[in-house]
Amino acid sequence: MKYLALLSATVLTATSGLVVGNIQPASALTWNWNYSGTGIDAKGTFITNETPDEFGFYQILGINGTRNGEVITGLQPAGTPIPGNEPFNVDNLIRLGTQQLTGDGFGYSTAGGNYSSPFFASFLPTPSYLEVFSAPPLTPGFENLGPEDSELPISFFATIASVPEPTPVLSLLALGSFGATAVFKRQRSSSKLTAKKLEKIS
């Protein structure tokens, strides 16, 4: 029984450490995305949370890819504007369907020090997607678009590429339980053999 107790404690400790230390608090989805327009070609992947909000939007948590060959270096934090497009904050929301972005859209930076923010322009006579692009020198304020900046129509598309795999915790717990059961059975068998030996001696 000492061995069973020790094994149970070991399994519990290992799985507890795994749950606390290595498992993400929430699952994530991977998306493929792309958009293009006059002189614009951007594509890559998103990481979002697994559960959409009441309107079907998922929160973008990470991004990678390229825009016109420049590597994307980071996601603009939700609730902040890309430099040069103040005070329009991005919300970094995405969903399946026809209108995939909100009027706030998402934002990102590139290796060249540039910033982009695609969004859905519902205020246009024919609602469609636009991309705001800011390049150095970055002058605060959307009204200060320089010759290096732009706001152009784009075609945008994104789809879920993969769903999260089941967490390994349950598998580990099952394995631990199996191991504990096997040890318990061995202990019982050993006890029976010992009892039989004692009967023969007596």
C-alpha cells in the first residue's frame, strides 16, 4: 500500500504541475488571412481565442505574415490606434461570414517601421474594406496623411485553418490511473502469494 500511495502522490503532483505550469488557460484557433488592393498584397496567419462573442467575433491574439514582402513584426494592442491614425482604436476582432472585420479592424507593424490597419468601412456608399497605411515619418493624427501614407480599398478574406488539439492532461491522468491500478493489482497478487507461503509453512 505504501507503493500505491507514493505512486498516487507522484501522479497527482505531476499532473498538477502540468495543469498549472504548461497548459494554456484557453485554447486557440489558427486562421489563414489575406487581402489585396492596388499596390497591396498582405497575407499570413492569426491566432484567436476559441470562443466567439455574441456577434460571432473572435479576439485576435497574435499575427504573423507579410505585407508587400515586409515581415509583420507585431499586433497593435486592442484599444489603441496604429501610429499616424489617431484617435481610431483597433479592436482586433475577426469572424466568419461576409463582413469579417468591424469598423475598427485590426492593426499591425512591419519590419520597415510601417503600420497597417484593415477595417470594414460601413460609411461608404457601398460598404467594403479599406486599409489605412502609415509609414515614417509618423505624424500623429489621421488628418496628417503624408505622401507615404494611404487609405485604399482592399479585398479581405480569412478562414479558420485548424482547431486546437485535445489537452494531454486527461491522457496523462488516465495513464496515471492505469499505472496506479497495475501497482495495486501487483500488491494484491504479492499479498496472496505471501499468504499462501505462510499457510504452507504453518
